[in-house]
Amino acid sequence: MINVLKNFASGPIVYITPEKIFTFHGIVITNSVFYGWVSGMILIVTFVLIARRVTVRPKGGIIQFVEVGITYMSNLIESSFEDPERGAKYVPYFISLFFFLLFNNWLGLLPGVGEAFQSHGNPLLRSFTGDLNATLAVGVVTMGLVYIASIKEVGLKEYLKHFFVGNPLNPMYLFLGLIEMLTDTTRVISLSLRLFLNVTIGEIVIAVFAYLGGFFAPLTAAPFTLLELFVSALQAYIFVLLSVMYLAITVNHAAADHDEDLTDEPVTETMRLQSEKA
């Protein structure tokens, strides 16, 4: 009985931080980065093979699910913009981002990830999205694209203008605008933490119930693994959806202001002509 309690108290082994597995030209490569490379290569090979088998007439199997996912995400991205042609330009990046996150989330749930393979006493494979450094890097790159694309689409002046609800010369509007700009910069952190925490917590829950199951670990962990498959897909979707919304809000806001300016000009001209006739 005492031994059982000791084993229960010891708990399962859960890795939160990435571990070094080798050094490349002075750069430390962690197990999460290495597995991210593996996941990326699997994703590229898979989609190249799928692309070669795509036909005009839909097929069944995995190709059908990929086509449905791409079509759904394409429509979502384009419909987020008032001008669908603008949204179509960003479809390739956001769809690639979605499947990259989805693959990394799902591949991190494979049985061999973690303790199964060791390198210098450390796990060889670790989920890429289970590393805060990795999700932060994805968040920085994604929001960097959003900022650059926003400025490219509407111009620097219009981009800065959308932070202010009124004339920036008004101290109150200036203060609110600066707060809005500060809030905008925190989106990188919110995107990164949301993805990292959901993936990591899911891995911890699976590890705990697998440990409690002992010999029956596959059965006790199976329901939570299936749940995490859904959560992982949902988190990849939310990450991309929020990123698209951040870009679309800026572009749509600038387009609305531009339309208002065009609408006001004819009215002003008509009033001027009427006053001259009077």
C-alpha cells in the first residue's frame, strides 16, 4: 500500500520547457524546434502528394477532407474583407498557417512524442506548439505580416488613423488612441499564450490519465486524446481567424472612411452650386 501511494505521489513526467538535443553552427536546436522541422517536412510532402492526386471530379479519402478544409478557410478569409479580391491575396499564407498549426498540434499527440525516444538523456521529440518560444515566434511573424499588409493596403496615415475615434489633437482622443495602439501590440502575446496553454494543458491532462491508468493507460487516456484532437483543430482555427480579423478590421475601416469621403464630396459640390445660383 505504501509503495502504491509513493508511486501515485511521484506523478507522471511532464515536460514544460524544451530541451537541447544538438548544436548547429553555435545555434542550439531544441527538441520542439527539431520536431517542428519534422512536422513541416511531413506537411510539405503530404500536400505535394495530395496536389498531384487532385482532380476536377472530387475524390474520397483524405483528399476530400483537405479540399473541404481549404474551401472553407478560403471562403472565411475572403468573406472577412468587404472586397473579397483583397482577401484572396492572403489566402495562401493563412491556409498554410492553419494546416501548419493543425499538423503540429496533432503530431504532438502521437505516442512516440516524449519519453519514447531519448537524445543525451532528453526527449528527442516535443510538440512544436507546446513550446512558448515557438508559439511566440509564430505570433510575431503572423502579426508582423498583419501590420505590414495593413500599411501596404491603406497607407501609414490611414493605418494610424484607425486607432483614433476622433481628432488626435484632442487630449482625450489622443489618450484613447495611444491605449488602443498599446492594446494592439499585446495581440502577439495573446495569440501565443492561447495556443501554447491549450496545447500544453491538453498534453498534461493526457499524461496524468495515462499515468493513473497504469496498464490500461491507452484506454484511460483515449477519451482525452480524442478531445484534444478537436481542441487542437479548434485552436489552429481560432489563431488563424483572429489573425484574419485583425487584418480585415484595419482594411475595412480604412475603406469605409474612404467611401465616406467620396460620398461627402458630391454633396458639398452640389451645395456650392446651389448657393452660387441663389
